[in-house]
Amino acid sequence: MTAITPQIVADHGLSPDEYERVLAALGREPNLVELGIFSVMWSEHCSYKSSKIHLMKLPTKGERVICGPGENAGVVDIGAGPDGKPQAAIFKMESHNHPSYIEPYQGAATGVGGILRDVFTMGARPIANLNALRFGSPDHPKMRHLIAGVVHGIGGYGNCVGVPTVGGEVNFHPAYDGNILVNAMTVGIADQDKIFYSAASGLGNSIVYVGSKTGRDGIHGATMASADFGEDSDAKRPTVQVGDPFTEKLLIEACLELMATDMIVAIQDMGAAGLTSSSVEMASKGGVGIELIMDDVPQRETGMTPYEMMLSESQERMLMVLKPGREAEAEAIFRKWELDFAVIGHVTDTGRMVLKFKGDTVCDIPLGPLADDAPLYDRPHVPTPPAAPLTNVPTTSDIAADLLTLMGSPDIASRRWIWEQYDHMVGADTVQRPGGDAAVVRVHGTDKALAMTTDCTPRYCFVDPVEGGKQAVAEAWRNLTAVGANPIAVTNCLNFANPQRPEIMGQIVGCLDGMSQACLALDFPIVSGNVSLYNESKATGGGSAILPTPAIGAIGLLADWQKSMTIAFKDPGDVIMVVGTRAGHLGQSLWLRECQGRSAADAGPPPSVDLAAERRTGDFVRAAILDGKLNAVHDVSDGGIAVTLAEMALAGRIGAMINRAMPFDAPRSFFAEDQGVYVVTVHDHALLDFMTEAHGAGVLVEPLGRTGGTRLIFELPDADFAVKLDDLRTAHESFFPKLMGADAALA
């Protein structure tokens, strides 16, 4: 038997105080299996021990919320399905950051596989995947390898499993040089009377293992994901899981076939911490005990120990509790799909986890300390100091040249090279593909559609976490609104650095405060999510802490998918209008960074978010879309109105004359990143009604110009600036192919 030394305890990520809690919980010294189980269950990745008290401030209830945080995914009501039965959307977002930095293809691929399992575990058929990616400097020597691996991993898994990847976002910043972020989101649809939960029950009921066999890949994955990187990140490759999308597809179909019966009592996927977390969560949520016979766990490698089996994160595996006497029926389904099926234990009334191996008890732990009574920390935190006001505001000598620079910059350049590697049309229900404000996917067999998006502006969060948190939620709400959807609910993936540093914990607290304010004001509850901490690197050539990145994933509902709106200019001669109040805010804008070389420290505060105005303006825009008054809609974000116009013109292949856009000087008129602002186009015959209704709603609308031609022309009082759409397209489309070089051919 392995002696438990202080070094072994430290290697398992437990502090001396936490180990004392283990001793108190057991009343004795743990063996290695028990120590490993405490290690993964008390990791940040599984326990949220540094964030849980602050997560409690988030609003999680709403008119459409069926199930909020605490289950595998969030569940919201989306009305009747094709057969008239009530349906639900089930969705969640999760991180796979550390694995994707170590092994980008498998890290990203298994991130997709894991989030798919979170959704279909609850009875939903997945209908769409999205992602939110953050990379370091494009010229970092490792970045091309990381980008290629992550993109191919997402595409390789999602394409093979047959779920369309319909949207996402990509940012670049040196803060991610040593710790990229890969956040994956899945949305699924289920009948409300066929939603499955994870709480185990029924004394003596069978615990059943299904899916792939258990191997040695991914051992200590949860612990690795709860620590920052040092010099030895490559040595952690064995902690990265290996995925098989073809097996995942079989598992989806087998589980959904079983779910059409009445055999299942509870079901849980084996994600982070594998068999440990799935069994502990099922038993603790049900208030029962669990006994597992480790000899019966399907294994693909010889000589595996209980420690390895419990901590393995091999993919494509599920754990379930079945009703008595139904094992043979269930096994027949999984054997038909050529998947493993094994009864590996039963439910008890002891409140303990007991593991047996070769006739011996190798683990006997009370479940309370593992789950509900895990450590919980209110870590010291300090607020981020207010940014100095923006001074010495520069001007521009050429709007067209600045616009070309922005359109080719890393954060705005076309992501076509990425999304064309994803199958975004499989299933034939994708209404709006990547490239717009939000993806739109039809609910099969109905006129309804779900809009979905991922959003966050980390540079805002870094300078002002509260405003940045508000803006991340408001941007997601705005993007759903821009396609005509009624925003329903939010999932999130909270990516931060080391919470033991008070300034980082201050970022966490500030962002959550801002998110909470926005969710309350916009009636936009958070129903699921994930926290990923210790995202920083001490590796040579890497950065330190990442920017605070509370990525928001959100969904909205359209009653009629044919009324969804796009960003593309539709017809020459349409009137271009700006909707919302402009303040000319240049602080932390991409124009300052990309065209003026300003650093974050010298770029002032980020734009503020007026949540009341945000809701008022968005509700008006959405109503105008549904009334058929608008031809194109795009919200103003990175790069300001100039970039918004350029993206609309490129999408519609129609230019514009802008001659009414100068409430401020040129930079503030065209490159300010004011919040709660949209650019829309209106037919002449609808213009008067549109302006009258805007006035009645208390929403400011201003004319900008008209669509037409093959150029964007900015007609200013003292000079005119023009840029050809062909030149804008070249600048916009060339960044990724140039960056990726020969790899671009893989697109």
C-alpha cells in the first residue's frame, strides 16, 4: 500500500488544510484511491470552491426556466413541438482550455464531445454546436500550431458526430500566449415529458456503465485543469483525453432510444473526473449511497487499478441507474449499437461511496464531504482601479484607410477560414450560418427557430470588470435581438486566472456583479455554466494571467424562422439609419489599439452600458423586425459604425453613401464603440412609420445615408473618403489564409 506523504498530497492538488479536512471526514488516513477521489472532487474544476459564493448572486429563475444551474445543462421552455407536445431547449457551455493548449486537436475535440454529452444526457437531441476561442499573438511561434489543431479538432469531432457547428467567436491577445481558451457550447431539443436528471434513487437499483471502455487517458484531467501552467506543460499530455466521435454518435442514438422507454431512473455522463464525479454526483443529489464493483468496469487496458479506473477521463462513457429488472432490455439496446454495457454496482442507503476490487474494499468514503460539504472559500479580493480618463484623443486623416486597417485586423478579420471547416448545414435546419450577429436554427418540423450566440469583450473586462460583465451579457442579448429573436436565457463559461491573487479574484467578483445586473435588467436568466480558473502560464515564452473572459452563450426564440433578420444590405436605395443613443465613446476601442497604437493602460475606460436604454432600444428593434419594417440589422460593436457598415455592405455586396453621420469628430462618429446601438436599413415607404414609432418608444433614430454602388463613401463637411468593396473584402478575407500559410489549403 502506498504511504500518503506530504508530497503525494501536494501532487494531488490538496493544501495542508484541505488534507486535514480529509482526515477529519474519514477519521483516519486515506488510502491512495480515496485521496485521488478527494483530489478531483475538491478541485476547482469540480467543486467551484473559489467561485461558488459569488455565483449565487446570478439570477437563475425566469418565466421559461424549467431547470437552472446544478444539472448537466440548463432547460428552458420553447413552446409546442410539431406534435403539439411542449418542448424544451437544453444547453450549456464548458471549457477545455488546458487540454487544448497541451494537445490542441484532442483537447478541442473532446471539449466538443463532453458538451454534447452534457446535453443529450438530459434527453435532448443536439441540434447545434458553437464555440468561443481565444488565442495569443498571431506572430507567437506556437500560435499557428494551436489554431490549426483547435479548429481541426472542433471540426473533426462535430462534423463526424453529425451536429452542425453554427457560430462562435475568436479573439487574439498576447495575454493568451501561454494559455489559450477553448469554450464549447451545445444546444439540444427535448420533449418536456422526456427530460432526464441525475439524482440516483431506489435501494438496490442497478448502477450501469455504458459506452466506451475505460483506459488510462485523462487521469487527473480535472486536477490539471485546476492549476496554472509551468515549464512542464508538455509533460501533462497523458492527462488529455482522446475522443472518438463515431462512438459518440452511437452513444447518442443508443441513449435516446433508451430514453424513449421508461427504464431510466437517473443518468449522468462521465466528464471531468470520470467515474468518480458521475457516481458521486448521482448519489449525493439523490441522498443515497453507492457501491461499485471495480472488477466489472469495462477496461481497454490490462492491469488497471481502481485508482486509475476512478480517475480516468476516457471519453464517450455514461453512468445510469435503471429500474429493477430492466437490465436485459437496456443491454439489448446498447449491444445493438455495438457499445459496452455492464452492471457495475447498486444503490445503497448508507450515504457512502464504497468500492470493491478483487474481493477487498478499496474505498469507503462518506459522500457528504465529497460533494455538498466540499471546501468553500471567500478569497480576498480587491476591485480593479478605475481607468484614467482618455486624454489627448487623436484624430484621423483618412477614414477609409483606418477602416481597411480595422477590417484586416485579427479581432475583426473574416473567420471564414475557420467556419468553412465546420459542417454548419448538416441536419438541414440551419437558417443563418456563421458570419452574422447570431446563428439561427429551425426547430425541426415547426415554424419556430432558436437563435444562438457566444459573446464577450475581454479587453473591456480587464479595464473595468463590472462594465465588462454587463457588456458581455448585453452584447449577447443584442445579437439575438438583431436577428429578431426574443432572448430567453444564458449559459456562461467564466475564464479567469489564479483566484488566490486578490486582483484576479476582484476581476471575478466584478464581472459576476456586472453580469448579474445585466441579466436582471434584461430578464435574461443564467441557467447553466462552467468556471475555469488558474488560466495563466509561467512557461517560457508564455504570458502571465489571461484577460478576464466571462464568455456568454445565449439563446433566443423566433416564432417564425422566415422572419429572421440578417446583416446584409438587401436593396440599393434603402435608407440607412442608426438606432440608439451615440456618445462617441472611443475608450478601449479597437481603433485606438489598431490604428493609433494605444495600449490598454493609455486607452481610457471602456464604454458604459445603460441597461434601461439597452432594453428599450432592443425591444423596439425587435418589434420593427417582426413588423417587417426593416431590411437589414446589425449591432454596433468592435470597430464602431464604420466596421458595422462595412460588414453589412460586404454581406450584401452593395455599397453605401454615408452623408449624415457626423454628430462628433470623425473618429468618434465612425469608430466609437457605443453600446446599445444598431444600424438598420429601411425602405422609403416604411420610413415615416418607423421614425414615428421610434419617437413614441423614446428611442433615438438618425439617418446615415443610403445603400448603393460598389463603394463605401463617407461624405464629410471638409473632405470625402471612399473605399471599394473589393478592397474591403481583400483586407477582410486575407488575414487567416495569410496567417495559416499552407494550412489554409485545409479549408
